[in-house]
Amino acid sequence: MKITALVALSFFVIGQALAQNKESIQKKEKMNTTEEHYTFKLSNKVTRQKVNFKNRYGITLSGDLYLPKNADKTLLSAIAISGPFGAVKEQSSGLYANQLAEHGFAALAFDPSYTGESSGEPRNVASPDINTEDFGAAVDFLGVQKNIDREKIGIIGICGFGGFALNAAAIDKRIKAVATTSMYDMTRVMSKGYNDVVTNEQRTETLKQLGLQRWKDAENGIYAPSANNLPQKLTGSEPQFVKEYFDYYKTSRGFHVRSINSNASWTATNPVSFMNMPILSYIQEISPRPILIIAGENAHSRYFSEDAFRAAAEPKELVIIPSAVHVDLYDRLDKIPFEKLQSFFLDNLK
């Protein structure tokens, strides 16, 4: 199996190819592609402030801090939020932060390392270690704010950052509660494919191809982008989950100029660091702190959430949203159970 086959197994993490054709450019002109564009409207009950903070690797992360207006002088409980995998803070994570700030929380939506407005070279690279650390760095930042109670900090991971959030909570005991929505275990899907269909022989061949690609990158002095991307337009023959991703990332609903899934591409060797790194190995060490896992009834990714729930220790809760698909929990206010998220964090950030 060639490297492109592995990337195809993880199709949802791939954005548009770097070279844009005329049709794509015309389509983008109809969308708001300015740097300050957000895919949701800021609540009139909330303020938003751009912030920066560093992780342990010296990478400067860019975030938006959402605060409730007219908050009293008591210290706020806080929630750090990131995801989906390949998205930016102006998309889903910002929407979540906006809604939770309405409910009285300080909420930090941030761009992961190497993506969005965060620093890190080369661009468009992910790492299960560094992206887990990004959550820890967000907790660092929140814990030194004068208006935040550092003993009342939780995190939310959306899509691929759901797995990183669970890993971060297992490592970082400062995190008092963790929630995930439409969770992916990126290490599992990259190494084993959807529904674990990749054989050992296919995995071995993929690793060989990844090694060959590294030599090509070294010879050329650049990191080649991945070859497979969300299509410029749908033909109708694509898998349903590809159509759903297209509907979010490639239309005015969720398009953002800095989003890898909307407008760029991961590097071709991006899967390397995920292949031998099962990030949920220590999920039971989150206990006795609580876990809330939320998934759509009709989500192609539902099995990740159910498997993580079975592996986790109490206290834990699994919530299945009727009729929802994976991307519904990115931005559908009638599907995302914000009241449940509010009560979960109110009860557990004490």
C-alpha cells in the first residue's frame, strides 16, 4: 500500500491542495477569507481577546480568550478548547468558547502548534506529543490569570483533539475535568485505518513508503504536501463522511483561509509520529477526575468514542446525540448539548 493509501484512510485530516485552480479561487472569492473572519457570531454577552502563550517546546500558541461580560469579582472557572484536527480557533473551538463564556466560564480557544496563527516550522505538521502538550500550555496560561481560579480548569477536545485532550488529562493532574465531542483517536486511525482494517503487511509497506518520502524531502530541501485532498467539488460518488467534511470545510458554513482542511494540506510525512504512539494507553489514569464523551448517533467516528468510554475508568459518561453526524457537533447549535457541557463543568470544577 502506497503512502497515498494511508493518507486516504485519514481523508478527513487533509485540506485542499496548495495549488488552487480557477474554480477554487472563484469559489473562495464568494466567501469571507479575511484573517479576522470567524465562522460564528460573537455573543453580545461575551468579550474576546487575542492572547499568546508558549508551550514547553518554545512554540508560541495563538488563542482567543472569551470572558463573560459583567462577571462579578469572584474567580472564574476556565476551559481550554481545541480542535477539530486541521481546524483553527475561528471555527468550532471558538464557537464552543463563545457559548461557554455565555454560561459564565472563561474559555480559551487556541490554534495548535504549527497551524493557524500559532508558530512552529515547518507548517502544517501534527504530533501526538506536541499537540497533547498544547493543552498543558493552555492550562499554564489560564492558571496564571488573575481572574481565573487555577483549581477550576477543564478542557474540551473536538474531533482529533478529543484524543489529545484525554491524553492530556491523563498526564496533567491540574486538569479537573475533560470532555470530548466527535472524538477521534488520531494515532489509531493513522496506523490502522478506519475500523482497523489495515493489515500488518500494509502497515509495513506504508512505513517503507514514508521512509522513502523522507529521503525525497531531504533531497529537495522541502516537506512535500500530501497528495490526497478534499475535492474541489463533489461528484456524488464520495463516501458519506467525505461529503459531510466538504459541507463544513469547503463551503461558507465553515471555510476559513487558515484552516488546513479548508485551504491547505498536511505534509506527506505527517503520519510518521502517529504510527507507534497509542495515545489512549493511560486513559484509566484520568480517574477519579470525570470524563464526558459526546458523539453523534450517525457519526462515522462513533466507535472511537464508544471504545474510549469502555476503556476509561469511572466517573465517566457517554452521551449519544440522536440523528447527529460527526460534523454536526462542530457547529450545529441545535445538536451540540451545551447545557450538558455547562452542567458537567459546573458540577466538576468545584
